[in-house]
Amino acid sequence: MEILAYLIPVSLFLGGLGLMAFFWALRTRQFDDPEGDKHRILSDEWDDHPRP
């Protein structure tokens, strides 16, 4: 039962860290082009090298 005194704060910290990472991704516009991703995933062109 004493282990809960350690596990609850650790889980809250990790959850907060994940939430901060999600908000950072939103703020840096990581999710702004869902249409482009949709078309790239169905494209027949294979490009092993990323575009600059």
C-alpha cells in the first residue's frame, strides 16, 4: 500500500509531461496539414530521401 505514495505522483508527473508534449505539438503546428498527409500516403511515388 505504501507503493501508491510513489506511483500516484509519478503517474501524475508522466501524464502532465505527455499533456505538455501534446500542447507543444499543437503550438508548433505539427497537425496543420492532414490533407497533404492523406494524399502522400496514397501516392504511388516512392521517395526514400526527404525533400529539403
